[in-house]
Amino acid sequence: MSPDARAVSATGLLAHFNEAGALTWSDVHPAQQWGYLFGESDPQVLLAAALTVRALRMGSICLPLDRLRELDQLEDTSDIDPAWWPESGAWEEALRHSPLVTVGPQDAPSRPLRLVDGALYLERHYADQEVVRREMLARLALAPPGGAPQGQGDAVELAIASPVTVIAGGPGTGKTWTIKAIMARIRAESPDALVGLAAPTGKAAARMTESLQDPAARAVTLHALLGWRRGSRTRFAHDATRPLPHDVVIIDEMSMVSMSLMARLLEALKPGARLVLVGDPDQLSSVDAGSVLADITQAPASAGIVARLSHNYRFQGAIATLATAIRTGDADAALATLASGDPSLRLLDGEAGVAAVRDRVVAAGRDVAEAVRDADPAHALAALDAHRLLCGHRSGPFGVAPWSRSAVAWLTADVPGFVPEGEAYPGRPVMMTANRPELGLYNGDTGVVVAAGGPPQAWFSVGGIPQAFSPFVLDGLTSVHAMTVHKAQGSQFRDVSVVLPPAGSPLLTRELLYTAVSRAKESVLLVGDEAAISQAIARPARRMSGLTARLR
């Protein structure tokens, strides 16, 4: 355990679980503070409180009591002594009588934890979920009766008629075309209607604007739509008392929207406004807590407002077959597809995998270097996006950091003229880690350093047009020889190489594998073994939320 994670003041069960690596200081401290403020000293209750904080840190809104012992989402918990765990019945009874816990949905929020339907929540996040549940049920009650809408036509008709519509589909299934068709219908039938377009991140909003190719359609971030107020007691300018003016709000990349942000959006919609949620519920969920899109699409009560797009217009072939097998949880079909000999797919392990990644990194690097030597930024940017190395982890042997170092070493050895010295060397692939909306640049945007008849400049594609910026005035610019799968969400590359964590890694999930594979247009190289593939497909991400069960 790192020194920053150690809770030196912890005692009893909190100390045991902290020393075993299952809880960090950031999990233990709130439990200790609540115990002091509310007069709770029962170690069982304090442990449950810390585990609930930990679950939130892992992206879960709540912690079901029957899953209190499930600690394998991230850390290695092999050091936990089974004798440390409280007896389940006594544990639940202690929680029900604790001054830290409100039991049931009715009482006013005056305690830090709430126990509802067998799940333990932090009160603030229960309140967010309750807003989403209440607002969604109100909209579902007004939705037109129907079966299970399928395809773009049904999606458009539903968006015109229903107070809330979910358009669910993977890459290439026509989500952008459907948004365009919805906007065309609105303009034809209600020309004065005000339509708001938004996405959870600046990068996603910029891509939405670019893909719609409509001068009158500009997407913004959800924070910008709601009127983010930095440092204000009221976080957003728009809320239930100051609703948004829009008649229709369309949100893209919904899989990345957290429960808290979804609650703020629903609160801010004016009465009668229609809401269209667009995204891929099978992708990785938001960085913050919640899996709102997946929760809504899985709820039986939502069946009539979820239009599913399944036909892929961008690619068919083996990549689409593999992505479908992963998404549907069919490991046998996925492995059979990988073993079919199709040239667009390879699964390699060990030295063979490393050698194949090196070949792809060097080939793409040579193309970038050639464009840089020719002072051709547009070609350099296209070459940069021709191949991307993706990792499930940030650090560790299967993470971005070591593979980036390897990529630099390979390029230095095999690409003439690639000399990685200084902050602005020609050919350096770069990524924004901060938003600069005034420049049209957002966290996750990638570019390349080119010296086109002058000092080196960082070139990015802004609205589809290459633009140059001084690399010395861009905050948070970093090299991007590899990136996490999560960071690649919403992007597409010609070829993708994916370094898989080994079987047994808690980060190896169905959503991670599906998101990685579906970033590719032409080819996928998976570095790992069949056991890793099988485990990933058999292990859907286990973000815990009570929303699906409570949407009824």
C-alpha cells in the first residue's frame, strides 16, 4: 500500500481492511468522521460506511447488503482474513438501528447514509438517484404506448411523440443520422422550437457538432448547457426554479453521463420539454459514479421508449461479428471469430504480441514522421489516427506508462529522424488533458507537433480543419503514444492494438473489451490470451445502482 492510502488513525476492522489494501484513507476518514459526529462506534457500521464510500469511488451508486463482501472490483484483497467479516444478519441489524442510517425512502435526509430496498447509499447520491427515478417515471407515464421500437424510423417517430426517448446503438449504427432526421422533423413541424444539443465532455460535444455538419447545430457540454457556475453556491444557472428554455434537448454519448449530472439535467428541463438520450449502453460507463444509460435501458418500464439501432452501416465483417459476440456475452463465438483467420483480427500473446504491437507502432510512426518531414500537418494528423495503442490500465505492466516508454524506444530505434528531445520535438504525438473551449480544444483531443516553415507547432483538427497552436501555451499537453480504453471512448481509428490485462485482473470486463474492439474500423490486434478474452466476456462491469429495479 502506498503511504497516501494508509489510514494511520484507523483501529479495529477499519485498520484491518486498510492494511489489507481493501480500503484507503479516503474511504476510512469519512466513516470515522461520521462516527464521531453521530455518536456511532459500532465497528460493523463504520466498516459498512467505509465500504459504501469505496463503492462510490469504484463508480457504484449504492452497496447492496448481500454484496457487502464483494471487494474484487479493483484492489487485490487476498490479504483479508475471512474472520474479519461481520455475520450478515447482525451486520444488517446494526445498520438498521444505527444513528448514521436513515431506513426507507420516506424520512427526511438528516443522516449520512440511507438503507433502501436492501442497499446502502450515501444520502446525497441516493437523492440524485431519487430525482432521476421520479423524473423518469413522470415522463414514462406520458409516453405513447408501444412495443419495442427498432431502427432509425421508429427512433425518429418516438422522439417526435414521446417526452423521453432513448436511442441505443453501437458505433456505426446510424445514431448521428437519426439525430439529423429528428432535427429535420422538428424544424419541419415546429420551426420555432428551440433545440439544445449537448454531450458530457467537450470532446464529445465537438465531435457531435462536427458529425452533424449543420451550421445551425452546435453542441455544448452538459455543464455549459446547464450554466456551470464555478465557485457559486448554486452549481448551475438552470435548475427547477430557473428551467432551460429548450423545447427539445438531445444528449449524445449518454453512456458517459453520471447519475449526479443526469439528476441536474432532469431537474432543469421545463415542463413539456422533450428529452432524447443517445448512446451505447454497452460501452464503459462514466468516470463519475453511475451507469445511467445502462440502468434505463435495462429497466422493464423503459421498454417502450428505448429504440435500438442494430444494423451497422460503417462496418460489417469480422470486427462487427466480434463486437456483437462480446456485447451479447458469447465467449465461444468471440473466440471462434478470433480463430477464423480473418486478417482484420489477431489474438497474440507473449513475445509475439509485443512484436506485433511494435510493428504497428513503427509503421504508423513512419507515416507520421514522413508527413512531418514534408511539413504536411493534415497528413500527419491522419497518420496519427491510423493506429492507436490502447491499454486497460494507466500504470503497471499492462498500462499506458510502460507501453508508452516502449513505443518511444521503438520509434527512436526504427524511425529515421525521430528524436524525442524537449517538449516540442517534430513528430511528437500529443493529447490535451485540459479543456480550452476558446481554442476549440478539449480534454482528450490528439494532435502532432509539426514544424511547417517555422517554429514547431502543435497541430490539431478543429472542426475537421487542421489548426496550429504553440505547444508552450497549451495547458496539460502530454504525449500520447498509448492511451486508456476509457480515454478512447467516442473516438474511431483505422487500426487498434489492445493490451489486455491478464485473466484475474478486476479491470478486465466485457465493457472494456467491447469498447476497445469497437474503436477500430479496419483491424484489431488483441495482446493477451484466450483466458483473458473469456474472462472479460463473462464479467460484465458490476456498477451497483438501484435505479433499474426502482424504475417500475
